[in-house]
Amino acid sequence: MHSFELVHLSDDALLRALGTLVSRDRAITAGLLAHIAEADARRLYAPAGYPSMHAYCVGELHLSEDSASKRIQAARAARRFPVLFEALAEGRLHLTAVRLLAPHLNDSNVSELVELATHRRASEIEEYLACRFGTYNPVASLRPVRVMEGETQHAAGHVECHTCVTGAHPEGALELSGDSASSKPTAGPDESVEARFLLQVTLSKGTHEKIRHAQALLSHAIPNGDIAQVLDRALDRLIHDLEKRKAGVGRPRRQGATRERHIPAEVRRAVWERDNRRCTFVSANGVRCGARTFLEFDHVQPVSRGGVATVDGIRLRCRAHNQYEAERIFGAGFMQRKRGEARRRAAKTAGDEAATVERSASGEQRQDLLAGLRTLGVKRLEAIRAAEVTEGLRDARLEERMRAALEFLGKRAAGPVRASGST
């Protein structure tokens, strides 16, 4: 008889076995999270050829993107507060409860919140957290969607602001869609419906107004104001500008950069194209890193050991593998001290106020957040202030902290005009 065929079990035996399996599953889940947390802390994903623990869980362990994100967030929270491991193993908390609690936990409230969430449904925990801490905007999503004729679905490019959903938007704040709400998205001659994606995101009022303004400016080229076309044009320009900046086209040499470390624009362009805008790290098992974000130009041979900025002497590496290679050559302790010195120099350059804020927090995720904000054109002092606002979200994913930082900056931009700090 097949091990998954259970028709021979009595009702009582079936329920006893089910309870036993659930108990085992809880213990296994807690153990899995502990292993994920430790591997993440040791950054073992880097030598395996992955830029992050999330990429390792998806690429090597074959978890889904969503499953990996949930478990990593819970694992990081439980590593900081081991009582969560125990609560999971004992069945007092489920995985969703840990994820909901994670952004709000600190040394003074962890016992209280765990007790309050014990044996509670996710909806009950969400309601409590919303009352005590306030709510966060839902996560933006981008997923494939098949558009079928006759379906009741928003027009192509339809975007709703949060106030549209709640019915509380002010006079004149309408849904962002084409002029004809009944228009159907159609695929081009070389585009199948499966190639289309549905984007759902909550926008701030400022972003809502920017899209409206872009629709107006493009009204001659896009008469129906289709958001998909507006975003496509905006992204074309943004990508062009960012690649131009990343590859060093037309950028003056940064003052203070040493001649040895300066990488000429023509070298950056050639390396950018040669490496196909992707990290070049390959693990011992032949796994090439798939990262296309947080890319850096890295000297194949360190400058201190005679490395030169030629096309053959420069390569693309993601931040994780750039740091991994440096630690492999110079040692983790040495690189940690060097990064600390670099942060202190940066804080001093930004001024006393920025230095005070920057020294108040640390961590690789914070550095990634600052780099991301700077890439988006945010001035240094403003980026540091926004990063400080997100410090309460210690166990949140980088994407969540980025959204919180951008929301903070959006509110500042909508407020009274103030003098900006130096860059």
C-alpha cells in the first residue's frame, strides 16, 4: 500500500497521526528557521554563488520567493529573540504570527507581545498591532496576469490610490486609468497575453500627482492616458539615466578619488557591456551569481597589490561578493575595520548633524538602503535621515525599509519648503 494512502486508518488513528505530524512540523519549522538564521549570519550564501540569503533559498533550496521571504524574516527575528523559536516549536505561535510581530519587537516588549499573540489568529494579531502601532502600506506586487475577454477587470495600467479604495479621496483625486474605464488591454502582434503583468501598489499623494502630471504632459502622445505606456516611457528614461551614471558616461571624475582607484569612463562602459550588467562571481560548484542589483566595479587584483583600471583588470561584482572577495584576501576583521573607518569618514563629511544620525545605526542592510536612496537621486543628508526613520524596522526586509524611507521623504517633500543639507 502507498504510504500516502490512509483509507485503512480508523478515524481516531487518523486524527492522532495528524496531531503528531503537526507537532513534528512545528519543531522542524523552528529548526529550519534556526539554520536559515545562522547561515544568513555567517553569509554562507556568498561562497555558494548567491548575493543574498533570499537568492540562496530560492536558487539552491528551491523555495518559492514568498516562502523564502517569510522564513528569512522570521528567522532573523527569532535569532534576535530566541523565545520565538521556542514558541514556534511548541505551537504557541505560527509562522505568520512571528512575521507580524517581527517589526515591532524589542527587548522590553517581546515577552508581552509573544504572550498576546499566543494561539491567536493572524487577523486578531493584525488588528491588535494596528491599534497599538499603526498599520503599514500593503506590499507592492508584480505578477503575471492572463487577460481574458469578458472578464471584469481594470483597464490596462489601472492604478488605484489608497484613498480610492477607502472611498475617502479628496475632490478631484480619481482612479488612475485611461479615459475609457471599459477599455480592454490587448496584446501586440508579437506579444502573448501571458507576457503581461499585473502591478498593484499603494501610492502616496505626491506620487499620485506626479503620475497625473505625466499623463497631462504626454496627452498628445498617449491620448487615453494609459498608465502602462506612461510607466514604460518613464522607465526608459530612468534606466537610460541610471546606466549613464553607473557606466560613468559624461560624469566628471569624483574629487578626492585617488588616481590609482579612478576607473575611466571608457573602461566602465566596456566592462558594463562585457559582463552583461551582472555579477561575475562563480562559486566552486560553478554557480554564477545572478545579481543585477547593487553592482560595483571591482579590481580583479586589489589596487594595493598592483591592480590597474583596465578592461581586463576590472569586473562587475555585486556588493555581497565584492565584500566576500575582499574578506577572503584581507581577512574579515581587517575589512570590518576598514568599513568602520569609511563610515566614520563619510559621517564627518556629511556634517555634525548627519554624523550623529549615521553613527546611531549600523548594519549592511542600512548601507544597502542608503545606496539605494542615493541611486534614486536622494541627497545624502536626506537619505541618512530617512534611513534613521526606518531603524525601528530592524527585522524588516530591505524592500519594506525602502518603502518606509520613500514615504517619509514624500511627506517631507509635501510639507513646508526647507533648506536642504549638503550632498
